[in-house]
Amino acid sequence: MKGGQGTFEVADQAQLQLKLRLSARRSKVTAFCLVLPLLAFILVTFVLPIGSLLYRSVYNPTVVDVLTETVAALQSWDGDDVPDEPVFAALAVDLVKARQEQTFGPVAAQLNFDLGGMRSLITKSVREIEKTSEGLYKPAFLEIDPRWGETATWAAVRTNSQRYTAAFYVTAVDRRFDSRGQVVLVDEDLRIYINLFVRTIWVSSAITALCLLLGFPIAYLMAAVPTRYSNFLLIAVLLPFWTSLLVRTTSWVVILQREGVINELLIWLGLIGEDGRLALVHNMTGTIVAMAQILLPFMVLPLFSVMKTIPLNYMHAAQSLGASPEKSFLTVYLPNTLPGIGAGSILVFILAIGYYITPELVGGRTGQLIGNFIAYHMQSSLNWGLAGALGSILLAGILALYFVYDRIVGIEKLKLG
Amino acid sequence: MKTKIHLLTATAGAVFLALAAGTAAFGSEAIKVVSWGGAYTKSQVEAFHKPFTAKTGVVVQSLDYNGGLAEIKAQQDTKNVSWDVVDVLPSDAIRGCAEGYFEKIDPAMLPAAPDGTPAVKDFVEGTLMECAVGNILWSTVFAYNAQQFKGAVPKTIADVFDVKKFPQKRALQKRPQNNLEWALIADGVPANDVYKVLRTKEGVDRAFKKLDTIKPFVSVWWTAGAQPPELLASGEVAITTAYNGRIFDAVQSENKPFVIIWDHQVWQYDLFAIPKGSRNVKRALEFVQFATSSKALADSASWISYGPARKSAMPLVGKHWKTSVDMKTQLPTAPAHFNNAIQQNIQFWADHQDELNQRFSAWLAK
């Protein structure tokens, strides 16, 4: 009986193991099938667009595909003098072909991003170079427009002569390629993006700090009062979420404008005179105030979810051991809320850094952020390569922040609710 | 239980109706005409869309956009062009044509004037393009709220730039176009030379230097055409640049005390274009032919104070649909308004908008 049981046990064990493995695999497959829609969703709405953004920021085929011969002939150009006849002859071949195939438009647009006036120069030259049938092309082009005799024109062509290029990133940090191919700063009155990145980070930090300052007491109150009151407070925090972003932003204009609620109130109180109306909107103040209000729930909710789990007894215990209320708050309560502070801050900061609708509406002259310029290059100038480069730099900045956070606080401590 | 059933029937009915409405609007005999919204779109619906539907039975669906070629580019990149006719600015018409976004339109296909003058000779010079047909002339002007001025009022561009005489708050459009032109005018450059001066680096510097002088007095930089009348009405600013039609509309329909400064108005025009890949090119073209006929253009001037792009439409312009003001006196093209008007130079801006936009943005941020 005993021996029999032993052999049975071995066989049984093997079978059991097989069964277990099978069932484990089955549940794995089921689990995978269950997350498949989500994976597909993430692939389509997240991985592909971001991949395409990164790709567009380095991919510049427009000029290479159309001015193929010119780009090849320009390889040996030293950048000191105007190129020689072979380059002009190649340009003539390319332009005649571009006219037949109607492909010169995008080339003119692309070159115009790097040098104003290239649009009309290309369009004009395409029209007129066909009339030159013999003789040298260099004098013919110089006859059409003297700008072909400037190195800056050729530098613009060369900047766009690589299919895979760093040129968009160079532009995105206020620099350009000169005629020798060196990276140089653009003129002072054209520098804008670096300042904007700095401003965006600064404004986002200020908004995060403001949200923390306002959100911490609210979250504490919600965690401290009985559930029925905290539910009410939770609704009060979430209520703005159910209102359209545009409506909320526009209400801020109504409240903050020169003839708005706050200015009227201050005048009524006699704190400012009729001439001393404060400019609270259409500037950076407007951006910070409106965005802090819009992003506040993203700070309150993680804080609340963390504070809910901290027993109030801890504070009582600390105080019964002789700590002052301030000391027990600083050494016992605050450290326990760190995961919530970290999660809320990182959430608010990341959302703020990419915002553009609110700054567009209330930011005026001084409250514009980098997102507004990405939108501008997407929608108006159609310089999608530059928009991609600006977006990629922003993305890299956020990843760097995430990395630093992981190193200092630890990402596993992040608690989102 | 009974209420539940009622609710169900009601919902089913609503869904059915919505579906039916949907199919009607998206059927093959419907075209989508895209324009700029507000009072302007209303003028087109009244003068173009409704009569066109009455005549041909083709339903016209009206959509709004904010200009630019981005949406058309996106529709063509994804091979899903849903727009049939788009109201575009000349710069976009030129660019869209060169880059292959629009169908070519042969001017010989457009209807002649009532007296038989062919379309080519009837349209105001420059408003017929390879891929687009002009519809209206409009202008950007300065306007002020009369309530905010006691005594002297600004009458010229130089007055607007005179912050000692008029320290009131101003609003300007957040783009270099027009602002640079006016800065030079205020600095004493004759209207005819404005673009010649702007083509030089020194000229651009000079314009920005002049803009520096009013920068502290500009409290709002507007972006949407609906903003200027609101800014004037709320008292946020006393003087603003605006599209002339918007100010006219606020004065006529809301009795606002706004006054237009016609001195050196900068005029340009809008055009109709047909995106390549439109599913209904034939109908779209019919619509363009109908809407740019002399009568339709003259009718649209009864709804908004924009001038027709056809010379033969001018004498046909009638009274405002509601207040019966004689519209001939209200258009940018009225002789009293037009004597020192500047035509926005499309070629200049097509060439220099990229760099000047960047410089303008950098200047604004300082």
C-alpha cells in the first residue's frame, strides 16, 4: 500500500505539474488577451504618435528628394564663395524637373523656414530658368535674381541637404548652420526658444508650488473630517473637473480683467484708485492663476489618498511623547505624506509643462509657454519638423525629471490614488 | 414600467432622427463649405448657401475653421478629404496652390457680369488666382470706444501711436502683419513705400522701434476676430485693431458706441478654393460659380460690411438686412474710406512671415 502510494505519487506529481503548467499558461494567455485591447490602444494612441514625432524631428526629405542633383553637387562646396557652374547647372536640371512634376512648392516652403525670401526666389527661378536653353547657368541665375550670388542662400540649401538631419534641433535651440556648416547663434532679436524653455520650466514650477501650497490644507482637511464631510469636499474639488476647460479659463478672464470682479472689489474697498487697476490677466499672472486652479485637483487627490492612510494617532503619540505640534507635524506627519507630495507635484508639473490652451487665452504677451509655439508650428507655419524637435526636447526634459525623481525619491513610492 | 417604455421609445425615436439627419447631411448631394464662423459665416449662409440649396437642391453644410492649411494637409495626408469648398486668405491660396492642396479653377468657367463683361475683367485685380476665386474685400482697421474719450478722439494712425495725447489702453493683433506696416506709417513712411522699407533690415528695425513706443500701452494681443469688439465693450481697452466687419456688426446689431478709424486701412481679400481630393468637385465648383456671381456677392454685402470682389457687384449693393443702412457707404471700398488704403502685400508676407513671426514673437516675449 505504502509503496504503491509512492509510485502513484510520482506519476501523480508529474501529471499535476503538467496540469498546473497548463492552467498557468491558460491563465497567462487569458490575461494577455484581456490586456490586448489596452496594449493596442497604447500602441495606436501613444507609441505610434510619439514615434512619428521623434521621426519627423530628424527626417527632412523635402529638399533632398527634389533638388537631388544640386544637393549632390553642393557636397564639395567650401562655403567661402558662391558655388561654381556645376552646382548651378545641377540646380537648373532640378528646377526644370520640379516644374514639370509640380514639386517645387514644398521645397520653397522648407527653404523659407531657414531664410526669408527663399519662397519667392525658388518660385521665380522655376518660372524663368526654363527660358535659358544654352550658355552658362551661373550668369543666368544671377540674372534672374542676385540673391543666388549670396552664400546665405546656398547655406540654406545645404542646411536642408541631409535626409536625416539635426537641423530642426539646431533651430529649436536658437542656432543655425552658417555657410561653412558651423553651428552659430541666430541674431539676438530672433532668439526665442531657449528663453521659452526656461520660462516654461519656471512657470510650471511656480504652478506646482502654488498647487502644493493650496492643495495640502484642503487634502488634510478632507482626511481629518468624518467621511460624510470629506465626500462633500471631494465633490467640491472635483466639480470644476466637470466644467469645460474653456469655460473655466474664460471665467478667469471675467474675474481678473481690468473691469473685472477683483479690480472692482479692490476699488470699492478703496485699496486702489480708478487709475491703479491691476493687470491680472493677459500676462504671466493670468497664466499662473488660471493654470493653478485647473491643475489643483491633480495635487489634492494623490495627497488625500495618502493622508487617508496616515492614522491621526501618530500625531497624538508624538505629542504625548513631548513633541510640540509643529515638531510632530514636521517630523511625523509630513514625511508620511511625501509619496503623495511627490505624485501630486510630478503630475501637476508634467501637465503644466505641456499646456497651451490656457496660456493662449489668458497668457497675453508674457505668459506664453513652449506649447503655444509647438501649436503654432503645427497649425500655422506647418514646420512640423521644428514642432517635432521642440516636442522631443520637452519629452526628453520630462523623462530626465522622472529619472531624477526615481533616483531621489524612488518611483515605487509614487502613489497616485 | 410604463415610463420606462416611454423612455425607450423616446430614445429610439431620438436616435432614429439623429441618424436620419446624419444621412441627409452626409448624403452625396451635400457639400461642406468651410469658413471663419460668426457674422461672416452667417452672411455667406444667407447670401450663398440658402439660395444655392433653393436653386440646385444641394444641401450645404457649413463648418468653421481658423484658417491655415494644417487641416487640409492632414486630410490629404490621411487620404480622407471631407471639405469641398474652403474660404481662404490669399497667402494660403498661393501656398496651397503651389504645394498642390487645391484644385485649379479656370476663370473662364465663372459667370460673366450682368452686362456681359467676362469674369476675368470683372474681378478686382489680383482676386482671381490659379486655384482660388475672390469673394470679398475686407480690411483691418483701428476702432475705438467713443465712451472712453472725452474731447479729442484719435483720427489717424499717427494719433493711435501718440501715447501722450491718448494714454488709453490698446489692443493689437498678435501677429506682425499690419502692425509693422502701421508702425512705419506712424513713423512717417509714405503708404506707397511701406513694403519697400520693410524689405530692408533697417526698415524692420525701424518698425519694431516704433512699436516699442506703444508696447507698454498695449494690454491685450488678440488672436481671434471676435475678441476686439468684446475688449472694447468690456472696457478692457479703448482702442483696438479689428476686422472692419466685426466692428460694423457690433455697432449695427448691438448699438455699441464704436467708431472705425479708416485712415490707412490695410485691405486684403478672401477667396474660395476647392481642396484636391474633394468627393464632390463638380458640386463644389457649381457652388463657387454661384457664390461669386455678381448678385450673390452684392447680396452678401447686405449681411456684413465687406466689399464684393467684382466691380459689377458694387452698384447692386443694397441696404443692411436689419437696420436698412445704405451698405455702399459702409464698405471698406467706399470712396471716403479707400483714398489712402494700403493693400496687404501677399508676396512680401509669403516670403518673410517665417522670420518676421519669429522676430515678432521674440520681441513680444521681451
